Amino acid sequence: MAWVSGAIEFEKPSENQRHFEGNIVLKKVDDLVLHGVVMETEGKKPVPGALVMVYARINGGKEEPLCHTFSTSDGYYLLQLDKNRISEDTTAIIVRASANDYSSVTV
């Protein structure tokens, strides 16, 4: 069981309030949630806009794509994966990242 953040609900400020106040809506999911940071292998700096892909390796070495996302401006990513999409023949879950401006990244 995992909790995933959703939208932020903002309340209209009162007369004496000078800012908006928001509540983050949490969604309870029974899925696999993966998160991390994409970083340069050499300099260990975060990589913005990297494509992060998740695959299931099936018996015999075949890989099936499961989902993808992009890293944020500070390199973070979050993926929500429906566990029903992972077949019983899966031997490994693989996470890969690629970015055009970087020759080598670490997930």
C-alpha cells in the first residue's frame, strides 16, 4: 500500500490573510510506486527532463515496457505502476534513464 500525492486544493484567503493556503490531496493506491533522482554519473548533479523508463524482463530475456515519466527540474521522478501489468513470468524490473545533453546518467 502506498500514498501518492495528487492535486493541491487551495482555499480562498480571508481578509486578514495575505497568502493562499493549500492542502495536498493524498491518494491511497495498491500499486508499485518508484521514485528517485536522475544524476550525472561523473559530476553527481541532478539531470532535469530525463526520460525514465520501466521495463519488465520476462523469462528468456525479453523486455516489456511498463511505464515512463520525465525527471523534474531538480532530477526527481515518481512512477506509479499497476502491479497487474507485471506478468508472473517477470524475472526483473528494470529502470533506465536517458537524457540528450548527458552522455551518462545514474538512476
